[in-house]
Amino acid sequence: MTLITYYKARFQIEFVFRDAKQFTGLMDCQARKKEAINPHINASFTALNVLKFEDAMSKECHSESVISIASWRRRKFNQYLMKIIFDKLDIDPSNEKVSQVISELEEFGVIAA
């Protein structure tokens, strides 16, 4: 392997750890025992992998692409908030006009790729 290949691999590993720290709570565990820390770390990386899988499925392409965890976090929050609001107001989300509003507001605040 060349030096560039090593650097690329190291960068990808650091990128995954950064995302796990910032967005999936990797550093939020307050446990002291190894038996409690391991499941927390596994859950954090699993959440990250599930999100990356969902991103790949939504793009319907299997080539490597850059994923914005912040955008997915915002999108999921928007979906959750709209679900709560429409449930409280007893509005049917399958209505055509409502589904258009949902698809527009789902992307509100999302970083453009």
C-alpha cells in the first residue's frame, strides 16, 4: 500500500469517529465498566451505519457518496415534528396538499448537496 492509501484510510476512520461523536452520542456514555461501555459504543456506530444505509437507499445508487449527518438529523427532526403537529391537529398526512407540504418542509434547514 502506498502512503496515499494509508492516508485515505486514516481520514475515513477519523471521519466516522467524528460523526459518531457529534451526532450519535459516542462520547455521552458515563459508564465506567467495560461491560456497559461496549454496548454504548456499538449502539452509536450502529445508528451511524443505519443512517448511512438509509441514505444509500434513498439515493438509489450504490456508489460511494458524501453523506451529511447534520442534514439527516435535521430531516428526521422535521419529520418527527410534523408528525406530532399533524397528529395534534388531526390532519390526514395522506391528503395530496398535506403531502406536498410535508415533502417541502421535510427539507427545511437541510444543507444542499
